[in-house]
Amino acid sequence: MEKVIIVRYCEIHLKGNNRGYFEKVFQENLERALRGIRHEIRRPSGRYIVENFDESRADEIVARLSKVFGTHTLSVAYKVSADMDSIWSAVLTVAPQDGTFKVQTNRADKKFPLDSMQMNAEIGGRLLSANPRLKVDVHDPQHVVYIDIRENGTALVFGAYVKGAGGMPVGTAGRGMLLLSGGIDSPVAGYMIAKRGMQLEAIHFHSYPYTNLQAREKVEELARILSEYTCGLTLHVVSVTHIQEEIHRLCPAEMMITLLRRFMMRIAERIGKKTGAQCIVTGESLGQVASQTIEGITSSESVLERFPVLRPLIGFDKTEIIEISRRIGTYETSILPYEDCCTVFLPKHPLIRPDLAEVERAENKLDIEKLVGAALDSAETLRLS
Ligand code: ATP
Ligand code: MG
């Protein structure tokens, strides 16, 4: 009796002619998630079967694969030959110890002597005689014993479906440059857009020595957590210290964040275009803070040319964002209390509705090209996986 893992995928089913492509990328991502664990992945029709692994690592494999976008559900199953005795011994292994249950058989191999209804009745009856603490409930059972009789003379027997991450395989929907702060929102934004299949790189801006090294380690940890969903992640770390000092020296205090945002966009676009990204992704949510008004968004976006900004959280409430960040495991790190570059030189009254003409006038005092160039020179690149 061999333990295997069944991986079922989501929307890929909807893809017509492209389906082969989506399946190929999905399988590569599954393989990638299992790096360092001996295994084989087979693809019989419509799903994937992971086999030939060390059975003590089954839970770890499920945990890793459940984070691969495109995964709908998974099951740890026993693969046996499709005869009554072998199926029965697998059923005994997965069957519940008490409570209500039903048996659900799927018979792909029509040559199997019992049809699915007969099989349900036969196995259900045997379980009832074997264990008096069990009761049948076909409508709302606490447990289900699944038997899948395949055409190749094998059967898969399992007792549960584990929910996967859903979405589309990373790598099937272009590339984006994620602006990753140390906050709650941007890691969630990265998660949401990667879930739709976008491959990400991340960029983080710091103001060392005004911000400390712990703030930076925090972002590296967020990127690492995110990398489990994004099939690895390259993190660019860029200093905006000098830019902030120059804004502070030459421009109105209330424009600090407005102007800094424009520099972030420019720098992200430059690095993104070099690394093949097609857009910027941020964790902004409309109206959440002073800089996230439509005027603020217009101001920061207007420095970009043919480089769209995607904001997957634009319509989310903070409580909804927090809920996702807890679920994906970034929340505890995000709330560590280290300063972000946006809190350095923070004006008492940041501009809420910046006027683009005024912003551009203030910015004329700065040597934009030189500042951007120096920031790019400061960029460090880390690969997290
Ligand atoms: P977050 O929780 O993601 O920090 P926030 O609610 O604090 O978001 P802002 O500080 O206004 O909002 O930032 C808006 C977005 O700008 C962030 O979601 C992120 O995408 C980007 N951003 C802000 N600060 C940085 C930074 N230091 N480095 C990279 N991106 C940043
Ligand atoms: Mg923030």
C-alpha cells in the first residue's frame, strides 16, 4: 500500500487551447515547491499524483503544495491494486474511528465488478460490521471515505480533501514589481496578485541610518514568507535617504510623502524595466491614509509612462486585509514595530489632495535624474526562496 498525494487544480480547466501551457507551468511550480524532497510527479488526466516520496514527509509535502497557486485541493491517498481485498485494507487505514460517515466511490474503470453504488453499499456495510461506533449518514456525514477506481488497475483511497491556495499558476500572468514596505498591506497585495498568476520581484526602500537594520530584516522576512507563494522572490533594497534629505532641504514639508512616492515609482519602474517587469504593484487601499486619495494616486502615477500600477487591495477594508495577512502568515512579522522610511521626516500635515502642478513645481528644485541614479547605484539584490 503506497502513500501518494493527489493534487487537483483550479481554473486551468477553463483554459481552452492554452491549457497545456498552464499545466506545464503549474507542474514546474509544484516541482519547485518540492525541491529537496525526493518525489515523482505524474499527470494522469485532469490532476497530478505525487509519489515515490518518504512517507514520513507526506504532511510537509501537502503543506508546501497547498501554497502553490493553481492548487484547488489535495488529498493524501493510498494507492492499491484495484481488487476488493486491497481496497478494503486501504479503507481500514483511512476510515474514521467513530461518528457518521458515507462511502463515495468513483469508478473510472467500468470493468470493475461492482458499480459505484454497489461498492458504496459493500464497503459501508463492512465498515459498520467492523466498528459499532460508526453510523451511516449519506446526507451530512462527518467523514467520507473516498474510493477512486482508476482505469490502470489501481485504486486511490482517501479520507479528506485539503484546501489549496487557489488561483492561477505563478508565471502565467506577466511580471510585476511589488513595492514591499514593512507594513501589513503590501505583502497581502503581493499575495493577491501572485494568486492571479503574476510573477513578482519586490523592491524595498529604506532610509538607513534613520531607519534601522531591524526594519530591513523584517522586510527580508516578509519577502521570505511571500516567496513561498511566489515561487521564490528577488528583493531589491534601495536607499532613499539622500532623496528624503534633499526633499526636506528644498521642498515644502507637507510634500515629503507625495514627492517620495513619485521617486519610489520612478526607481521601481527603472529596475522593473531592466528585469522584465511590466507593471508596479502596491498595497494601497483607497482612502486608507492621507496619501491614498485619488489625487495622491494621480500624483504618484503620473511619473510613469506605459507602466501601469496595479493595486489589488484598492477596495479592501483594513480588517479584510488583516484577515488575509494572518491567514498567509505575514501578520506577526508586519506588526513588529520598526520604522519605515515614510515615517522619517513625516510632516505634521501631509498633503491629502496634492495638486499636480504644484507638486511638479516643488519638484523642479530637485535634480531628479541625479537622485534617481544615486538611489539605483545603492540598490542591493537578494534572492529569497
Ligand atoms: P503597507 O501596510 O503596505 O505599508 P500602508 O497602509 O502603510 O501600506 P503607505 O505607507 O501609504 O500605506 O504605503 C502605500 C504603499 O506604498 C505600500 O502598500 C507599499 O506598496 C508602498 N510603500 C510604502 N512604503 C514603502 C517602502 N518603504 N518600500 C517599498 N514600498 C513602500
Ligand atoms: Mg506602510
